[in-house]
Amino acid sequence: MTTLLTILVLILVAIAIWQMTKIFELSQIKAENSQVASDKDNKYNGYLMFAFLIFIYGITIFSFWKYTKVLLPEAASEHGQSYDSLMLWSFVIIFFVQTVTQALLHYFSYKYKGEKGKKALFYADNDRLEFIWTIIPVFVLAGLILWGLYTWTNIMDVNDEDDPLIVELYAQQFNWTARYGGADNVLGGANVRMIDIDRANVLGLDESDPYSNDDVIVKELHLPVGRKVNFRFRSQDVLHSAYMPHFRAQMNCVPGMITEFSFTPTITTEEMRLNPDVIDKVKRTNAIRAERAASGEPNSDPWEFDYILLCNKICGKSHYNMQMKIIVESEEEYNAWMESQQTFSQLMASMN
């Protein structure tokens, strides 16, 4: 009923606006109704162009002032600094070009506005000018593209140098599961056809593969700081995307194939919690949650910062809730945590 009333109100408002427009047109019958813009019209349009220029600059400055606080803090991975530098310089160039070109566009729209008796100059071409405005973008874009390719090549170089930790991230609607290679740091074979829910073999590990015995399956991702991690991604059902924003890392999880990504965490969870930007964000978030708690709203408990793994593909109705906590800690803390985990062989033994 509410939807029907809303639609009726919108229809009535539209009719009212239409009728007001017709009344305005009737009131202007005796006025000059030329379709050719007069000097007065061009002058007003010129001023409006300047007003719009001020508006777009104003909204840009306001957006920087208002919303930069919601940006991510410093990158917590080794490659993240290169990623952020490339992004920063791309935005600097874009904003510089946008500022200059928009200023010239609106200024010329006013300076060369139409005036009665004034004829526009026919300017066929200028080879030097065309060369300048062609070659500058060519060099700038070529530089950005080459820099981007160099950065991309380094980021996507997944190799076994530096004794990397091997971790599998398994995606399914609507949760993540992590699998470690255990003491031998080698993942056992797995296939979705081997999934056996009754025996808690939720990832389809090959029980006949000796490398599977010491694999560790968990619902919380722990990473040692300063150690390279090679991730392998699988999906059980639909296309997902493993997104770890604080590490500037993302990789699609495709059913039927294994994708890979690699990075080295550089900042522990505890260290990131001391970052001024993170402290400010936690303070602002908890102020909102305190207001919600005071009014009795749910999900209003105090929030503490944690790294997080998200799904960045719309994979279904509970996509928004597909996330996993990531803890970056010292090598000693990581080893102690790993010692406390149950291996796959121990899990299978407990199910018999």
C-alpha cells in the first residue's frame, strides 16, 4: 500500500510540474520568443560557465576535505608502497590536467561568447600546436603504462624464492577457509569431488596423499610479518574475488582452476592499530556505534581494527558477509599459534 501511495504522489507531482510549465509558457506568449541567442543570453551563459567552474572546483575541494579520512591507511605489504606511488602519481596527473583543461574550457567559453556583429575566426590547422598536444599525452601515458607494467610484473611474480609460506584460500558461498601446508609447507592434493561433509573433509582433500596429513584448515588467517606468502585460490561454486585491501592485494577465485598471488606482510596487526589514521577511524566508528547502542540498535558493540579478507565479486545474497579476519604477527607468535592447530590427519582420526 505504501508503494502504491508513493507512486501516486510522484505521478501527481509530475502532473503539477507539467501544468506549471504550461502556465509559464502561456505567460510568455507576448514576450520575445526568438530561438537565436541574444548578447544578453550569451553573457548570462558565460557567467554561468564560470559559476559551474567554481562549483566543480568547490565540490572537489570539499570531497578532499570531507572524505580523505575514509581512505585506507598506509599499505601493510612490501609491494603496497609501489602500488600506492603509482596510484598517487596517476591521480596527481589526472587532477592537474583536469584543473587546467576545465579552467581553459570555461574561460574560453566566456571570452569568445557570441556577440552581435562578431564573426568567428576560421582557423584551419596548426601543425606545431597539434604536435604539442599530441606528443605530451603520448609521453605521459607511455610513462605511466611502462611504470604500471613494471609494477604489475613485480607484483605478479609468484615464485618459491625466500622460502615462502604456502597458503590456500578456499571460497564458497558465503565464507572463506584457509589451508596451510603444515610442517612440510606443501599442500596436499584436493578436489571438490572429494568433499565429504560427514567426515568434515570440507575442502575435498585427498586422504591418500601423504602431503595432506599435516595440512592445517582454519577459519582465521594468521601470517608472520616479514615472511613472503604464496597464496593459492580455489572456489567451490561461483566466481569470487579474494580482496585484502590493507595489503593492496586482490585475485579472482575461479571454479575449476587455481589462481595465485604473493605478498610479504610488513606491519603487524598491533602495529597498525597504533597508526594515527587507524586510531582516528576506530574513534569515529565507535562514536557511531555508541549512539546506536544508546538507542538499542543491534551490531553496536565497540569495534577494534583488524586486517580483513573480503569477497569483491557480487556472489549472491550474502556476499556482503563473506569475510575473514587476518592477523599479522611475529614469527614466534605465528609458530605458537600453528603448534596449537589440529592437522588434517588428526581431524580425520577424530571422525572415525
